[in-house]
Amino acid sequence: MHELGICDALLKMVRGIMKDEELTEIESITVEVGSLSGVMPSFLADCWVAVADGTELQETEFVIEELAGTASCMDCGAEFTADLNDLRCPKCRGNKLMPLTGRDLTLKEILAP
């Protein structure tokens, strides 16, 4: 479960920003998770609760925005929204795909009161 490591890194990153900006409290943190990133949003949310427990961020709202991934078919060139349950081109049913978007996890926003 690499989501735990991701949340630990996010916690350290946010704490570093809090220190640099001299913030004592964070209202919410927003992350964007691409559907092709390999990160499970529900696991990420659960792991955030675990790593933030007992810290100054335990009451911070953790918002996850899911972004659909797109892919290109290397056989016919079609571009489409990738469905992880059916990784085939909807046009030619080929399975040689190149991911275009949706592979990232981004710390999008830190909102302070």
C-alpha cells in the first residue's frame, strides 16, 4: 500500500509549508489524483487519517479530486478516456495504449483560515 508513503510525504510537505509561511493551522488540503496514477483515492483518504492522527493536522479536511485519465491507441491513433476496467481502445479494441493524462498525484491547494 504505497498510499501510506504518499500521505507521509504529503504530511511532511504540508508541515514544511506551514513552517515556511509561519502558519499554525490549515483548514483543508486538496489533492488531485489521476485515474491512471495507481493510487486508490479511498486508500489515500484512510491513510491520511492514520498519518495525521495526533498531529496538528488531524482536524484538517482532506479533499481528493479524481481526474479521468486519457490514452492514445498505438494501433489506430484514437484518443479516449481510459477505463481501468477495460483497457482497450473503444474504436479498434487494440490493447497497445499510451497514457496521456491522469498519471499524476498533485498537491493542488492548502487552505489556511
